[in-house]
Amino acid sequence: MRTSIRTAAVAATTVSLALLGTACSGDGAGDSGRGPASPSASATSGAPAKALSAAELEKLIVEQADLPGHQVQKAKASDLVKPGDVSTDQAPCKPLADAMSFLSAGDPAASVQRRVVEVPSKTGSPEDALGALAAPVTNVTLGSYEGQGAQEAFASLKAAGTDCAGGFGVTGQGEKAKVTGVAPETLAAGDESLAWTVTSDVDGKPFVTKLVVFRKGGTLVSFSTISLGGTVRELPRKVVEAQAAKLS
């Protein structure tokens, strides 16, 4: 996961510097994450979902026009990792590690990704430049599932929020990192939702990730927000709201 964090950080830096250059040139229900792992009766009611294709998901994921004050980019191949490249020292924690690594939990039939960078309101002084480099960056992943796959993936994340609250080890593309705590937060979206503050140890220093997932029918959406400053204070509510609106 350290590799994923560093990849995201590099991307955030590149985007922020580009924004600074543009500005200087003058161009214009919330679920606590606690509870049983099995899907609720309401979550499993109705006909089994038919998975959407990647092309169909591309029409549903957030784009630039949906998020004023943000820059939205399609994820590059270099930003993505394969499910087999991420492992945890506790099997129940793998869904959380996946959600933090631009991956859909479980076994999606298709998935698409976007990177969303919050645009700083001021980019004039050196202090503003430092603030721009620490702007929140949110990785958005939409996964589509056959049958009850989305409900099952959501249930695995719900269980992980409880079972892995004390932390777990992660290996991403051969590099190891340590999650030291997973604390529940509250945010309502879709048919059911979960949110956490995840604290990791990166090179001996705390690194905070805000993690949100929600399910809408057979589609599961995850949001992983980081900052080069190492601390993200708020959940990515505007990004979540914009994505939820496109799926409603």
C-alpha cells in the first residue's frame, strides 16, 4: 500500500503544480462500520443485479462538470494495481486494503476509476503553494457486480471495519506498510454506506486516509482520500454527493 500512497502522492503533486502554473499565468445512512457481516434483508431484496460493463460505468462515474472546484482525471494505467498485488497479514482486512488501493472489493465484473483533486482557492503566495501541494486527493472506484456480489462485497467491508479496527499489515507490490487504526465515521449515501478514518504508519510517521464506501443496487463505490500533508480532516462529502447523484 506504501507504493499506492506514494503513487497517489506523486500524482497529487503533479496536478497541484499544474494548477499553480495556470493560476499564476492568469488563465482563466450513515453506517458506523459495526455489525454483522451478512447483508441485511433490505439489501438482499429484489431481483439479482446484472453487472454493468466498463463502458456503462464510464457514463456513471463523476466527471469534471460534476465537481466545480475540483480537477477530475481518469486514472492512468500506472496509477492502478492488480488485486493480487495487495495482501494483508489478516485475511478479513483485505477488502479495506483494496478500497485504499484503487481496487473494488470482492469480485467485480467491471470497474472504472477517477482521481479527484480539490482545487485550492488561493495560489498566489509561497504559503498558498504549500497548501496546494497538500490539497486532498480522492481516488474514486466504481465496481459493478453480478447477482448479490455488491451486497457481499459491502458486507466484507463492514466486517473488516470491525475486525481490523486495531490495525493490520499490508504488502503492496512487494513493499510493506502498517495500518495502525481504523475508526468509524458517519456518512449517508446510496442504499447503504460506511466511512472510516484509517491511520497508517508511513516511514515512522502517521498518515491519515479518509475511506468511504457505498452501495447503490449492484454497484459499489469507494472513495479513498489522502493529502501530501499526511492529514485529511474531512470525509470527501462533495465528491460522494456528486457521485451518489449520478447513480440515483
